[in-house]
Amino acid sequence: MVETAAKPRIAVILPCYNEEAAIGQTVAGFRAALPGAAIYVYDNNSKDRTVDYARAAGAIVRTERMQGKGNVVRRMFADVDADIYVMADGDATYDAGAAPALVARLIDENLDMVVGARRSEVELAYRRGHRLGNKMLTGMLAQLFGRSFSDILSGYRVFSRRFVKSFPILSAGFEIETEISVHALELRMPVAEIETEYGARPEGSTSKLSTYRDGWRILNTILNLYRVERPVLFFGNIGLILLIVALVLAIPLIATYAQTGLVPRFPTAILITGLTILAFLSFFSGLILDTVTRGRREMRRLAYLALPPPGEG
């Protein structure tokens, strides 16, 4: 008797806030695309009838009281048990019909994440300010971490179980997608991107994303992750800047001392000494923190390796 491999359990997880105009359509779309999947809607203190419409569409509805998308994703990753996770927004902008292709790519190539990179022909679907900000932040991430995705802010992603259960989420808001991308890059996980359609919101559904406020939060998250994950480079660059300033200030003093044998500007000399000390303190801080970061990265890698890859659960 030949044994057949059990089908992987697929969970569709949808964070929602005030999406009564779109959640029913979103659930129906994923129900049609992935008939065997369990569909979870996590409501984040909606003031409208999102919960009622989600239940009516057949979704499993749960609630997260802490406001912010990052808090919702943390709760979803902790609570939902599956082999493969399909995460999207509840606003019906992502193409649910692309989900089978994303899942198949994850399984066929034993990947840990497949990103649905957004492609839109509709100007209202993907505002120019959001598009420009996404390109700038994506380019910055590539410069700081050496590798990146073409769309780091996409909310349409498919994950393996070992990705989800090894990811210590720290973000609270819309910067969660950036943290997810950096986590995958830092652990050198096998990942891929597939271009997917991105449509306009249904009538009555409005975006909760602020171009400037949330863009600043995402930028701040990238810099903080760079400080945490690349302490030698972060503090080394600070130390190098301080040392250069100290050397520039020291040149006139050295020239005067060579000519007269005197150091007439004691405040400047004291400032140079202080800047040099701070520069070396910054260098050594980076070295010490790099040891801590390496230990943390090893622990995350071990947690990741403790779980089987997709298709072998």
C-alpha cells in the first residue's frame, strides 16, 4: 500500500479595522481560491460591522484589542496553527486568485516566504505618494542590508510554519512588513516574489495608511533594525564621523604646535580629546553589541531550524 502525503493545512489570516465594505468580498475571494483553507479574520477594534460581515461570509472571527497592525499580526502568528499561512489585508485590494500560485511556489521550492509584489494599472489603487515612498524605503533597505525585495511594504505574503513560529514580532503598526522583510534577510531564508494585481478599494472602504506619519515610522523602523542587526557598521560609522571631526579640528593645533611648540587653544584641544574618546567608545560599543546580536541571531536560527520545511510537516 502506497502512502500519500497529507495535504498541508493552509490558514488565510486577515487583519481588519473598519472594513465592512470589503471584508465579505475578501473572504469570499479566498474561499473560492483556496477551498480547503481555514480563513481567520482578526478584528482590531472596528467601529463598524466588520465582525458581522466577516462571520456572515464564513470566516473564523477573533479580536485583538491592542491597536495597530503589528499587534494584530503578532496575535495571529501566535494563535493560528497551520503549515502554510496566507496573509493579506481585508480591503479586497489584493488578488485572492493569485493565492494558489503563491502557495504552490512556496511548496515546490521549499521556501519560507513568497511576497506578492503589487502591480496596479489603477492610479487610485496605489497612490503616487505611497508608490514613491515605497521605492525610497525599498532602496534604503537594500543599501543598508545588502539585499531587499522589490516591494517591502506589500501586505500579501505566504509563509511557512517555521517562519511564523520563529519570528519574534516587535512592531506595533504598519511597519510590520518592514520587520518581516528584515527578519527573512537576516536569517538568509529562502524567499521569492511573484507579481500580483493590486486593485482599488470597494466603494465605502478607506485607507488607514498615512503617507507621512506611517512613512516616518517605517523609516525609523529601518534605522532601528539597522542599529540592532548591524551594530558594528552603525556605531562604527558614528565613531568614524566623530574621529574625522576631531582630526579636522586638530590640524590647526598641530600646525601651531609644530611652529611654536605651544598649544594656545585649550578648549579646542579638550574638545578634540573628548571627540576622540567618544569615537573609540562608539567603535567598541559596536563590537560588543555585535556579539550580542550574533547570539540573538543564532537563537532565532535554532528556533527556525527546529521546525520542518513546507510539505514535510
